[in-house]
Amino acid sequence: MKNNEVRIMSFSASDDDVKTIYNELAELAAASAYKNFGNHGIIEEVTVDNYAERNEKIKQAILAYSAQKSGVPTPKTAEDLAFAMDNPTFKSIINSINVRSLYVMLTKYRAPQLDRLAEIETVGLGESRSYEIDTKSLPIAQRATYGSNITMVPSYAKSSITITPKPYSIGISLDIIRMMANGYDWGFAVARVYAGMILAQYKLIVSKIFNTALLNGTPLYQANFSSTTYTQLADDVGMLNGGSAEDVMALGTRVAWNSIAALATQGGFTTKDEYIRNAYLQKIYGVDSLILDQFTGLSAPFNNANAATLRAIPNNLIVLVPSTDKICKLVRESYIRVVETPANDNTLNRYEYSYFQSFDAEIATASYFGLQGTTAA
């Protein structure tokens, strides 16, 4: 362990008190994540009643439990908490509860749009995941009389790909003076870390799938849109996956669909309600079609210079994927490290933490998919 790495504790399986605390915190943080970061469709809808009251009770429970287990008085004032935070065990327990809550959130709550694009695998600390990929090609059939001068193609082949998680970090600060105030939102502090991790994982997946370089020069990438090339692309994706266009799903942003004049503007109230609630656009040129909500981390000012780069999903592409397989695989570790950044002289009461989780994503499938540009042919 590094000198500035916070020790994450293993709680006893029989310790029902701490399990109740971190499960309650996970639900609270999930509700905060949906409220504050859920509008881009990558956070599952979770709501709780009496949020502020539950947040205060959970905060007091965390402080009381951490104090009891570390042998310090339960903090009642900001000064009490400052003394307690000088105790390494107290600090370790608080961060361990936060990490356990993040574990619960990552495994319990779905990321709807992420699930549509990728299969998620969780592995142990330091582990990888390998995928065996079987070819879809069939052996060549030919008249026996012609076989003597033809080199036989192997009828069976298999390859593999290994995905090894790589470390990513999410930074957050905890102001211990504000922490004792009634309005301190502990759920929001954990929600920011969770939402940041989900967003980074989703952005990585999007970068793998919406990648024209991967399919450029093949019939599975059409830079220009026409109804003819689009329906042919859908048929090809279905055919190459052993099915038809009925087994293909198309996904793109509102801007992408609008660019090919395919937004749902017709139909009765029921149709429009389904469109609004589920982002389902019905069949477009015979293909089931869904809207992917745009998302961003606001890592830079959203102005004319940065807007295009801050939008995570390309607005000029529609992806056609098989409905029977997730073409991208996300592999993430079940362990999260916490590293404390030493306070500066002018921020002695603020603790900066980086939460490290390792993950990676790759295209790992025998299925075919296609990319359709939105520029008119």
C-alpha cells in the first residue's frame, strides 16, 4: 500500500450494523445520482422518501459507527470531527463505508444505455477476462469432381481476446467543517463518484463502438445516408449474424435521427407516450430503433469551442447492432482503492480523495455490426 493510500477495511460478515449503513447509503446515493445526473439516461431511476431526513440519519450513523470502532468520541462539532479525522482508523472506516456503498451501487443498479451497448463482467482484484470467439463461417460445399484442384478451407476456427482492466480515478473533496452542518449531503458526495465512474465506462464503450476506423473500407460502414444503403446495411448485419433485419437494432442520438428525418412526429397519444418514456422510435426502414440520450461530464466550459468535444456520443452516426448479442464487453474489477491527497496550507479542513477502479472495454464478439452516417447521399 502506498503511503497516502487509505486502508480499506474488511467488515465482519456478522456485522449487521455496518451492512445496514452502507446499504442505506447506497440507496440514498443512487437516488441522488438519478436526481442530479440521471437526465442523460445512464443512471437507473431510484427514488427515496424524506431524502434530507434519511441523509442526516445516515450521516450520524456513519460518524457514530466510525467513532465506536476507532475508540474516539462521536463527533458533535466541527472541532470534534477534525480531531477524529486525525485518527487513521476513523478515517479508514469512513472511506471503507463509502467504498462498500459504491460496490453495492455498481452491482445492484443498472445503467440502462450502457446495458444496451455492452455486456458487463466483474472480476476480482488483478484478474482479466478472456473471450473465445467462434467463427460464423461455414465450410465450402462444392461438387466432388472439382475438389481435387481446390485448397480446402478449414471449416472450424476459434480465436480469443483478453480484456485486462486498467486503472481510472475519480477525484472528490470532503470538507469536514461542512460535514457537521445539517445540510451536508453525504449521498451526493458518493453519487458523484458513482456517476463519474459510470460515465467514464460508458464513454469508453462509445469510443469503441462509434469508431468508423474499425469498419472503414467495408460494406458495414456507410458514410452517406440513403434509404437504399441503410436498408441494405440492416439486411447485411442481420444476414451476417445468421438472421435478418428483424434481429437488428439501431441506436443513435436525437440529432442523428433528426438528420435523417426519422424522429417520431406522427401517431396518436399512445405512440408518442411510448416514444417519450422508452425512447423507442418504432421501426424505421424495418429496423427497431432507439434514441441514445447525449451525455457529458462537463469537464470543460460548455461553450462554442468545447461543445462538440464534450458531447460523448457522435451525432453523425447511427449504430446497427444484433439484438441477440452485446458486441462490446466491459470488464471491471470489484475492488476500489482510495488515495488521499495531502491538504494544502490554505485547505487544512478539506480532504481530497481519489477513488481508483480498474476497467477496460473492447469489441469481443463473433457478431457483426454496422455504422451508418447521417450525411445525405
